[in-house]
Amino acid sequence: MPVHVPYARRSSDPDVVAAPPGRSAPRPSRSPFWAAVRSHMLLFAIVLVVIGVAGTAYWGLRVHQRISASTLADAIAGREHASAVRCVEQQSNGAVWACGLVYNAASVCLIADVNPVGDWNTNDGADLCDHRSELTAILPDPITPTAVAADMANQRAFPGARCVKVPTTKVRWACLQPGGACMLVRVVPWRPLAPSPSDACDHIPAFKKRHGKA
């Protein structure tokens, strides 16, 4: 009867050695030099962003031309119904302007403030237009009775009047309506008309009589 003998290792069989448990490769140590470089690069990028934002804001507020003279003059003329408007820069970026407006005989001076997006508003310019040759060039010369009468009708609701310069004066005009109402008004460059009731028409030869035909 055959006998089974358990397998016996032969001398020719190779040795089998169990592999040690697997280990992850060691992480390379972080170089202090490159860490410092990355930190400085991040700081540099932040500084560039801040400079860019500040530069853009400065350009928008101080350098960028906010509006052109012709665009502003046309817009003001349309709003004010003036026959002539001219604007002169007070700041090089178009943020502040002195604008002279002429209606017929009357003229006013406005200061225009323009924001960075081009929107504008105006206020009384007082003496801002005086002695500005670019603006005085649009003043009417000479002032005619028809022009004074037109401004009295359009700006001061005094229609149908006949206006005459008061003798021996330079800027005073008397305006007489057919119904006999008389107004005295000063026509001065860059000042709005401010008429007041008066009996001056009784003393002006050009008017036959206050309650008659003008």
C-alpha cells in the first residue's frame, strides 16, 4: 500500500521571504527658501492689486475727462432754453465749469459740477464769468429793445411790452405794456433780470403816455 509523505522542501527550491509591510514614500521636506519666495509673491500680488485699484480711482476722479465743453453747453442750452451757451473748464478733468448763458438780452453765469460718470448740476456762478474773454465774447452787443422785450415776456411773464432804455443811464430799461403796466429793469452781463414796478414810463418821451398806446 502506497504511503503519502508530506511535501518536503528540496534544496533546489528558492527561499521565500515575506515582504515587509508597505510604507509611503517620505515627503520631501519644505524648503524655507521657496516658502519665503511664495510668501513674498503673494504679498507682491496684493500690493499690485491695491495699487491698481488706487490708480483706477485716481484716474477716474482726477484725470478722466468727465464731459466735453460742447456736450455740457448743449445740455445746459436745452434745459435753460438759452440762445447761446459757452462753458470754460475750471479744473483740467472737466469736473467744474464756468458756463455763460445768453437768452436774448439777458445773460447769467452758472457753475457746473460734473461727477465721475458725467452727470452734472448747476448753481449760480456769481462773478465767475466776469472778465473771462471766452465767455464775454458771446454777450449781445448792442442790446436791442426787441431783445429786452422778448426776455421780459419769456422770463418774467411780462408779455407784449415795449422796452426803451432810460435816458442818461447805461443799463436801465423801462418796459410798458399796452394796458399801462410799467416795469423798470437792469440789463447787466451775467445777472438775471429783476424787474420792479415803476413810474419811469411817465417820464420817457418815447412813451406817449402811460395809459395810452406804447
